[in-house]
Amino acid sequence: MHFSLWDPQGLRSLLYDPGEPGGLSALGRHFIAGVAEHLPALTALTVPSYNSFRRLVPSAWASATTAWGFDNKEAALRVASPFYRREEQTYNIELKVSDPSANPYLSLGALIACGLDGIERQLEPGDPCEHDPARLTPEELARGKVRPLPSQMKEALDLLETDTVLMDALGPLLSRCYLAVRRSEQAAFAAQDLDFEIRHHFYRF
């Protein structure tokens, strides 16, 4: 999922600042920090299927952590290199922890809610990750505020339920219904074998 931030007139990028390292504005850093802060819970909405979590493993270009970085394909949040001489127009961020099994309206709405929380609280994302997070030292992980993402659907749903920003954004009815349906799916798939998982995901998605 690629996204960018613009002023209300759609004329000026709020992500891009040529005076900042990598061209990332202070507001962009706050937005990234908000998404990273909530990302373990956000996975329940952006990679919501039981099968989704088979993809979130280290060194697989899908990210297994909350790391961010400039053009780092192992980072969950990748600041993509802009086009030459079109830097402001093409400056964007990729959220790699996303797949087509997600509802795009819920994914985008939740992403915005997390980013706005980062802006409102002026959060900082830590140091950008320049290498595969699986190869970083504990000290480097701490400087980048890098945390692991859930490895299973049940863990992601538990984290979503305790994330007040996302639960408030969903509202009481939608959050209750979403958790009930996804928990039912998780229980059904966990009780079966891989053939069941493949067959049902194939026909559903």
C-alpha cells in the first residue's frame, strides 16, 4: 500500500522537505511513527486472513517488524525513492504489511487514524533502518524502535482489541462485529490442516 500526504488544495506534498535527511519532512516522520506505534495491532486489518501471516517472516521482503527506512525492502514502512526532478510529486511511503485479503476501506481508514495519532502526539520513529532488521544488533534495533510483528492471526486480533486508537476509529459496532467474525475464522482455520487453509482461501479470495 503506497500513500502520500498533501495540503488541502492538493498542490504541496506534506511528506517532502528537501532540507531534511532523505527529504522526509518532520510531519512525515510523525506520521510514520504513528503507524509504526500501532502497526502490531494494525496488522489485524491490513493482513487479516489466517494465511496472511505466513508471509510475514524475516528476510522475505514483507517485513516481520515495525522497522522503517529509506528504500529498504525489508522495512515495514519504506520511504520510496522519488523520481529524478519530480521529487515532490512522486515522494511516497509504502506500507509493506498489507495484502489483497484486506478490506481497502478499513485498511486505509485505519492507516490514516494511526498516522494522525503520530502527528497529534508528535511521535518520532527512531533511526531509519538501513539493513535487514533480522541482521541488526539489539542496540541498533533499540535505536530504530524496532519491534516484532504478530506471527499469528490470534495475536494480531488480541492486540487490535486493546488498541484504543484503532478501536475508537472503528467504532463500537464495527469493531465488535469485525473481531467476532475474524476470531471465528481464526478458530476454524486453527483447528484444521494446511489443505483446508489452502482450499478455503482459494475459493474465498
